Amino acid sequence: MPAVRQAFTRESADARRADLIEATAAVLAEHGLAGTNVRAICAKAGVSPGLLRHYFDGIDDLVAATYQATSDRMDAIFMGAVAAADDHPRGRLQAYLTASFRPPVTDPELLGAWTAFWALARSDARMAAIHAESYAGYRARLRELLIACHAPDADRLAIMLTAMVDGLWLELSLDAASFGAEAAAEMLERALAALLPG
């Protein structure tokens, strides 16, 4: 009987990159910036350090790619919430804002990774650029939703609501028992009622 050759498939480059990005986010969440290094990331991903260097130009490149991927994932979640909302402009606005108070955005691991990204954005030009682009995109989409609700001074209101959402999300992530997601959504609704016409 002839020998049977075992078939195998090699993971695509995109899948390998995605695995390394996911591992980086997990290591940042578990160990913070101080504990994030090539060895820890590769151990989490189950790959050799050489593989990391094959797909990324070092750990700084990988952390930046992780920030970009995380930002893109959050953007997709927020836009998905809008798409799933009713057609009423106020409902779409509310869905966009309150998506930050529900899983997977409230995953405790996300806090660890996100605070590391914020810290790096203060000292690393590439991370600062990713941060600026991400937040500008969030505010631009929020501005469009506010304009659909006939909000006055939509630009400034988008900045204020972004800060409010970030603050509530941060408090929920640090201590979910303090007021809860429903209370956060209610606070936002009250703010919108006071700020928007009609």
C-alpha cells in the first residue's frame, strides 16, 4: 500500500499577522507596556521570535499595527450599532454613542490595551498619528449623526460627547459596579435631551 502524504495548509500571511496582533493586544492588557516584549508576545501567539520579525519591523511596528487594528475594530462595532438601529436620526445617534457601554467594547482586557495605546500616543509620533486619525474619524461620524438631528454647533458638540463617552467608558471599565452600563446610557440620553433641539 503506498504511503499517504499528510496534507497540510500553511496559514496565510494575513492570518499570521492577525494572530500576532491579537497576542499583542492580550499581552498589553495583561502586563501593560512594561511587560510587553517580543518574547511575551511570541509566547502568547505560540510562534518563534523570528516569525514576528518576518511580518513586522520590530515590536514598535507590531504595537502600532495593533492600535490601528483595535481602532478599526471599534469603528466597525460603532457603525454596526448605527446600522442595526431604527431609521430615526436620534435612535442612530444614541446607538452610536451607547455602543461604548456594551460588550465587546466593555471587555476589561480592552482597557489595558487602550491605556497603553494612549500612553504611547503621547511620546511616539506614529502612535499619535493613529490616535489623531481614529478620534477624528469617530468625531466626524458623530458630527454627521448630530447634524441629522439638527444639532447646533455639531463640531463642538461632537468633541464634548466624545469626551463624555470616553469618561463614562473609562469609569465602567475600571469599576463596572459603580453605576453600570444602563446608567451610563441614561446619563447620555439626559445630556442629549438637554443639548439637542426638540
